[in-house]
Amino acid sequence: MQIFKSANYDFVKWRWHALALSLVVILAGVATVWTRGLSLGVDFAGGSIVIVKFQQATPIERVRAAVSAMPNGAGNDAIVQDYGESGQHMVLVRVAQTAAQSSENLSRDADAVVAALQQAKIGSFDVIGREIVGPVVGQQLKRQGILATVFALAGILAYIAFRFQVSFAVGAVAATLHDLLVTLAFLAFFRYDMTLNVIAGLLTITGYSVNDTIVVFDRVRENMRGMRRDNLAHIVNVAVNQTLGRTVITAGTTLLSVVALYLFGGDVLEGFAFTMLVGIISGTYSTVFIAAAIAIMWQGRKPIK
């Protein structure tokens, strides 16, 4: 299916505008993280989560008041929020760990949440789930998540530098970093917790973004053989136009699947789906504007290999 017939858009012309827009979004994300912090889920921050299902509708304020009355002030900073669909009467309570807490203390916190709700007599309920992550496990998961992302980027840089050339590798890694930073910025804007699901989404975005970029760079390499007298900017612009239909179709079909996952996947997968949603849009944008722009700037006036 051909979407664009004889596409001849000057994408390279708008590279500075695209870079400026991306810089604004990333700086806004940095400012948000600096002022409000990045919300860490129990996977990384440690703590305990209790999910309860009430038999009838219960005001969230009453649940929050009951949790706040927990002994030793453990529930003062607890997060209480609705969980699941509106008619299910489910509530999630998350109690963060303190620096000195052990896994045994966290288990007692989870029991204390249930006891506090029972003492408040705000309605009959069932405990349908609980999750406990100790401080050691949380730090280990954080370290592994960072290492996984760094190793993925290093592998991408080495592969593309070997398969193509250094300027293309720099452009691909810059575009991938751009997608990760933009996605993190939107996660900070909308206050999504950093969980293992979100890290999985970020790593998936890394592969998705590079795949799109390599398709464009492969077409650039093919065009170099027949356009030896043209500069790199023109060759890249032609390649982006030639692969534009494929880029739009791939992004569009993937986006439909992710939107369905976001709408119907439930609270457990919402963070992952949102990460993928932002990442796909950002990845398509960076493939067309950012990767090529960085490669052109890095190549400069050096002869094309």
C-alpha cells in the first residue's frame, strides 16, 4: 500500500526547529524531576502495597483517614488511590519504606494496613493482593535497570558504527537517547511510577527506535552509490522521503495495538502502555528529524565514505 506518492518533503530544512522543540520538552522534564522528583514504584523505592476490594462503594477519604491512623505514623505518607475500574470498589494502599526498615518491617506494615481498615469499620472488604519489596531488592533492581539501558545503548553504538559509519552511529544513539529522555519527561509530567513494567517499555522503545532509524540509514547508504556528487543533507532527505510510507504504516499499526493496551489493559499495564505510546510517537519523530540531523552535523564537511 502506497500512502505517499512521490513524497518530496524537505525534512532536513526543519532539523533545527525539531531539535529546539525536543530541547524544550527535555528541559521541562528535567525541571519537573528537579522540583517534584521522579515517582519511584515499590519495585525500586521499596515498600509494601496492599490492594483491597470493598463490597460496596467506599469514599477514598475514609480509607485514607484509616490508613493515617496506623501506629508509629507509618501511614502518614502512604499513597491511597482507586484501583481498577470504577465499579469494582478496589483501593490500592502503598506504604513507602524508611531507610532503616527491613523486609520483616515491611510485612508488618502491610498487616497494619489491613488491621487499620478493619478497626475503622468502613465496610467489609477482601485483600486481593499484596506486594512487598525490601530495600536491598529495590536497590538491586534500580542498578540492574540502569545497567540494562546503558548496555543496550553501547551495543547499538558499536553495531551501527561497524555496520555503517561513526556519524550514523552517533545519530542513532542520539535519537534513542532523545526518545528515552522525552518519554521520561512525559512520565514525570503525568506522575507515572517507575516500575519494572516501565523499564521494560523503555528498553522496548530503544529497540523500536533504532529499528526505524536503521531502515532510513540503510536507504541512505544505498543512495550514496548513485548520488556521489550530492551532499549528505540531500541524500538523507531523499532517503527519509523514500521510507516515509513504511515509517508511517509501521508506527500506525503499532500505535493502534498500544492504544488498545492502554485503554483495556488495566492498571497493571497502564504504565507500560503509556511508556510505549509516548515512545512510539517520539521514535517516529526522531527517525524523521533527530537521527538524520545529528548524523549530518557530525559528518560536517568531511567526505562521505
